[in-house]
Amino acid sequence: MKSDATMKPHDRMAAYLADDMDAVSALIRERMASKHAPRIPEVTAHLVEAGGKRLRPMLTLAAARMCGYDGPYHVHLAATVEFIHTATLLHDDVVDESAQRRGRPTANLLWDNQSSVLVGDYLFARSFQLMTEPGSMPVMRILSNAAATIAEGEVLQLTAAQNLATDEAVYLQVVRGKTAALFSAATEVGGVIADAPEGQVKALYDYGDALGIAFQIVDDLLDYQGDTGATGKNVGDDFRERKLTLPVIKAVAKADAEERAFWVRTIEKGKQEDGDLDHALMLLYKHDTLTATQRDACDWAEKAKAALAPLPDHELKDMLIDLADYVVSRIS
Amino acid sequence: MKSDATMKPHDRMAAYLADDMDAVSALIRERMASKHAPRIPEVTAHLVEAGGKRLRPMLTLAAARMCGYDGPYHVHLAATVEFIHTATLLHDDVVDESAQRRGRPTANLLWDNQSSVLVGDYLFARSFQLMTEPGSMPVMRILSNAAATIAEGEVLQLTAAQNLATDEAVYLQVVRGKTAALFSAATEVGGVIADAPEGQVKALYDYGDALGIAFQIVDDLLDYQGDTGATGKNVGDDFRERKLTLPVIKAVAKADAEERAFWVRTIEKGKQEDGDLDHALMLLYKHDTLTATQRDACDWAEKAKAALAPLPDHELKDMLIDLADYVVSRIS
């Protein structure tokens, strides 16, 4: 359990929870196997071992330990959360027709869409097997609800993303679904499995919810101002995929007639030409929406930290607070 | 509860279970709704209300009632089974790039692949929410295992389908996964929720397993000898999609060098020309593999009927026996 104040909050937490994280990795490797279909672990390993930060399972472990849990099942729940996340990534890349994820070619590119769809289904099913093992009804309810909310958020994004009428409220709904639902379920089940009092479980839920929203807003912001090396994505991917995210929603709200026509053409109609991304960026700077988006992200990070108040003092609580700051530090 | 000996076994059972079937339909309608994403019920309704026979949920209801169940939860389990089935169909149509299902355009054609993938995910998640509601651990284990086995069978099919080395044993494994796993889970959970003795639960599992295998073999046979009106499919779809099914596997086993070269070209390499389907059909007739396949289907139907022996006399038991005969009567 070595951890050191000079490390990044994420790495510090991983070091603190190293034994638990190892147990999660071992369980993931064990459960992603398939006796009959070797394609399954191939595809899964490509994604699972691609150096993702395992942020979500770590949240479950941290929540459970912070609430004094000393049983074995937080590991199952953490692996469940990671499987749901991985399944979602596989299906997202099919839906978005993505070619890169975490700086590597996506599974749908290396194999085919079919493999991504079906291996994603396999991981979903595996996650449901895992979540039943602790035998806790509330845990199953929380995690299966989260899976439904995620899918609902993705479908909503599908219909809302290219519609200029999408406002910040709808955006928040999409983000709560596609991202925050799994963060909040991850922290909540950690408290539930530890049998923490209701107020603490609620606090953990609120922390996960706010952290997930901050995380997604940062992600959407980095799509317009990140550098490819750090994010493994290209600047402007969301623009090219005609996804209305917060920086653009804020710019549309302030658009004059000419600017509005630009957004209608590029986002709603998808008729993009050379130079359009630069023009879009110019409009974001003109209306200062990148700064405003960054402010929103920081506000959500503050809400996440404040939510933790009902929880007793604990090293992990401090790390969760630092983690909220770290999530938004990527953009400040 | 009107039912009449001149009706088809399937319709007779549906009439006998009419109240339960209505409750399942109502629950399905309620749970396929989405507050936030109207696309979800649109896509689902297209498939759910397309006149599918609801065979699988009916099996759950029949098994539970036959074992004396009088609680409310067989309805939840039946709806779970139908949701898993519907999700699978949505994803299958994306994987197969199908244009027709049950004689109507597929969802991926009417909307897009994205909607089919994500709405399928939503239905999977909904099915997991539903299966937790009875609060029975064995039920959850059976149904989540079935979901994993289905996905595994589909992935196995993906890699095995175009490989001439695929023999009858691998075919059976694929069929057990993609089709029989849900049939056997459907009947098994009916017995489990009714708290039937172990021997009866095992009998129900065996019945569902054998019935599912018979059902899929018939389906694969009809692909080569059915008429479009009855199946909503075109003769030779599997050949065009280069899917090695039982009639072809049996023909490959008997092929001389020239015939083998034909199968390598058309199935393994996918280089198909005009007249190839007729030539393939000729080879199936020459080696009499359609008759042999039909015989296999009938054998599995007999196994299904024999499996029911441990169950006490019951009107529904007679109907399940008739149903097994009916499944193979489509080809005899």
C-alpha cells in the first residue's frame, strides 16, 4: 500500500487499492475467457488491456473500503462496472464508426462490426452474471438500472445530437445517461455492499453523479481544445460526427442569423467543407463558450467534493476529493 | 380458457394461457417504454408487434403453470425471455445486414444500425431489471447464464460459419448457444419459480434444449426448401450469407474433390456467381442431406417429448408434446 503525495490522485488511489485492483484484474481476465469462442477474449483483451485507467471499478473499491467493507464482493462489483463500461465502448465505436480509441485502432476496425456487437453483448451478459454473485438485491437493482439508463442516454444522444433544438437540459440528460449513470452506480454499490447508512450511500451516489458529469464535460471540451497525444482523439471529432456538445450548444444559443445558418448546415445537415472546423472553433472563441464550458465542469467537480461531506474522515475520502479536482485539471 | 383440439398446438396453448399471455404483453408494453427516448418504443414495437409467435415466453408460462405455480412472477420471467430474444434479433439483423424479418423490413433498414444496436442494449438491460424482480437467485443465474451462452454462440457462429472444417459437433454447439440456450432457460425458470422438484426442473431444461435444437434445424432446413410466403425469408439466404448450416455440412462431408472446390469457392471464399444456389441445391439433393437433416430434427423432437416423462400428467404437458411434433411438422 505505498502511496505518495507527489503522485497524481488517480495513481495514488490505485496504489492505495493495489491489492483490490489486482483482484479485479484477475477476475476480469478469468471472466472474459470463453471456452468456445476464442474471438471473445481477443477482442476484449484489445480493449481491456489498452491502458484504460479503470477509473470506474476503482470508484467502487474506494467507496466500499471507505465504508469499512471487508468482504470479497466489492471486487465482483468493480469487475461488473468495468464489463458494462467495456461493452458500452465496443458498441459506441460501432455506432460512431470510430477508428481510434485510446490511441489505438478500434475493435470494429481490427475485426469487424459484427465482433464488436456480439462481444459487447457477451460482456453485458457476463456483467449480469457477476452482479448476481454477491446475492444483494439492491446492488442488482442499482446496476441493472444503470445499464438501462446508459442505453437510454445513448439512444437519446442519437436523436438529440444533430438537432439544434438540443439545449443544455437535454445535454445534461444525455450525459447523465451515457456517462454519469455508471459513475454513480459504481460509487453507490460500493456503499451498499458495505452496508453503509442511507445518508452515506446517497452521498456516494451524488459524488459519482457529479464526477461523471464533470468528466464528460471535460471530455467534450477536450474534443475542441485537447492535443491528440493526450487524448488519443483528433480535435474536432465531435464536430465531424455532428455531435452537439456543450461548447457548441452554448455557441448556438448566442448565434446570430448567419452563425445559426452555419450550425444548421454543418451539424443538422452535415454538409461540411474544408475550413468549417476552423470557423466553428472561431465561433466558440468569439462567444467564449470554451471558458464557460470549463466553468461548468469545475462547478460539477465542486458539487462532487461537497457531496462527500456526510462521509467520515478517511484517506480514501481525501483521495476522492483530489480526484474530482484532477478530473477538471486536465483542462485548466 | 377456450381451447380446441382442431387448433394448432401453438394456438391451443396460447388460448389455454390467454390470461397469462395478456399479462406478459401488458408488461412488455410497459417496460419497453422510455420517458426520455421515444425512438426506443418505436423500434421495439416494430419488432415486438410484428406478429412473432411469442413461443419462448409461452414456454415459461406453460412450465410454471404445469408445475402448479400460482404467483405473479412467471409473467416477469416470460417478459424477460421475450426481451432477451428481441434484443438478440435486433443485433442479429445488424450482424447479418438483414433487410427482412418476419416478412417486414428490419429495424436496421427502417432506422439505422445505431438504433438497432442501442435499442437492443436497452432491451437487454430491461430484461436484467425484470429478472431481478422475483428476487430468486437461481432464476437470475439461469437467465444471465443463458444471455452469456447466446452471445458466445453467436460469436462462435461468426468464426465457424464460413469455415468448411465446421462439423456437426460445432454446428450443434452454435445451435445450442444461439437458439436452444434461451428455450431451455425459458422452460427451466418456469419450473424453478414454481419450486418444482429437481428432477422435474431437469426434465423441463432437457425439453427446452431439445426443442430449441429441433426448432433451429428446421429453420436452417427451411432456408433451403421453404417458400418465401411461409417463412418471410428467401430461399438460399444462408447460402448467400455463407452460413454453414446442417444441410451443407452434411453435403461437405460427402463431397468429392470437385464438389469440395465448389463449397470452398462459394462459402469459404464467398465468390458466388449466378447459378451457384441451384448448383448447391442440386448437391444437397444428390447427397440427400435435406432428408437427413429432417431426420435429425425429428430425432430432437422425439428427445424433447421423451424428456417430459418425469412430469406429472397435465393438459399443458400434452400440449408441449404436441408442440414438439408441430415444430418439425413444418418440414414433413
